[in-house]
Amino acid sequence: MVQVNKKTLNIRGKLLDLSTPVAMGILNLTSDSFYAESRAGNSEQIVEMAGKMIEEGAKIVDIGGYSTRPGAKEIDISKEMEKVEAALDPLVKYFPNLVISIDTFRSQVAAMAVGKGASLINDVSGGTLDDLMFKVTADLKVPYILMHMRGTPQTMNQMTSYNQLVPDILKDLQNKILALKALGVADVIIDPGFGFAKTISQNFELIQNLNAFNLLGYPLLVGISRKTTIYKTLDISANEALNGTTVLNIMALQQGVSILRVHDVRPAVEAIKLWNAAGRCMN
């Protein structure tokens, strides 16, 4: 049975309802993100891609100026800041009501982005790569996406040894939730971190046991869109991994996930609508 989690987020004084799951669109500002179609290199592309996501039903758009794919190159914080700021200006101008998530593990970038109009912080490191991130989040009074990861994007593939995968991740996340709550962070979203310090088989173990993360009592986010787990298992490319993404997203929805972080918004929104319609028919 899926435990009932907190189903709203306070977004700058307005409540975002998660009682029905929502789609978060991925907009990468880097040139080396693993899926080329998610990359936006200039203001025109950024506005066009975000507009398309909104039209297709995205409730949140997640922007990032640092590629966190396995083995990604380290980039200077000033470069990341430059990319993020250049994206936020047109997004806020053309889509003033858009809920923007800033994908960064650097508190300085997060603070700048929130000051420029972002409403959520999506930290792939779960606070491990910047000791100030939790405090900055508390000071900014914005929701925080707490993801499980070990090491850095450069080293995480060598850090996949666990005593018990799901219990170990749950313990790590629980300790961080306590630290966030102690600082006064009210809204937390849980991301188990598919592909981050996990092997393909471990990712499948996670997808089979997502329901366990409902024990933490917060909304769950799944970001498995077009990842290695899908395309290597199917012996295809990331460009061909949409169908596999939809299959795993449905499995996630069946276990209480509230946010699907995806490259392809329309298929995710359609999956949510069909899942929701089927659920109503069963009640």
C-alpha cells in the first residue's frame, strides 16, 4: 500500500498541487548533456523549448548549467552562473508564471537563480558537494529536491557498493531530511537518484522498490528519462529510449511518484492522464 505523502509545495506563496502527478521538463544549458535534444544553446532555443514544454503540460521546467552525466567534465562556477543567468532572464520575461527549478549542487548558483526567478532547488548531490546548500535553501524558503548520490559526477560510477541498496539509501535520505528540517526547510521532494552511484541492476531494484520511499513522507520524484538503464538494457541509443522511459514511468506512478522528470513532456503527461483515468475506474 502506498503511504499518503505531503501533496503540496509552497511555490513563492502559491500551492502546487501534487495530488495528481505532474511532469517536470528538462532543459539543459550545457553542450555535453547525454541527450542532445534536451540542450538549448541560446535564448531563442531556451524560450522555444520551454514554451513547447508548457504547451504540452509541464508544471515545472528544470534548468541546469552543469552536466551531471557520468564522467562529465568539471566546469567553473562562473561559467555555470553565466549559463543559468542567461537562461533565466528570457524565461522569466516570457513565462512569468512558470515554475522554474534550478539544477545545481552549488549554493551560490542556487541563490543567484532563486533571486532571478527560480522557485525550487534541485541538488543532485543531496548537499554533499556544498556544505552551505541546506542553510541557503532554508534562508531562501524554497522547496528542495533531495537526491541520493555518492561522490561526484566524475567518480560516482566507482561508488556503487552497498550493504543493502534500498535501506542504505533510505537511511542516508532520512538523516538529510532531519538536517533540513532542523534548519527550517518545509518542502522537500525525494529523488532516489537513478543512475547516480547505481549500476543498471541496482536501478531496476530501485524501480521495483520505490514504494519504500513513501515511508519518508514527502513527494517522490523519478528522473530515469532516456538513461543508460533503459538504452543499454534494450541495446539501443538514448534517442530511441522514449518507449522504455514511458514503461518505467508508469511503474513509478503505480508506486506513488508525484513528479516525473523527463525530456519528453507530452508522453509523460499522457501517461499520467491514462494512469489517473484507470485508477478512477478501479475505485
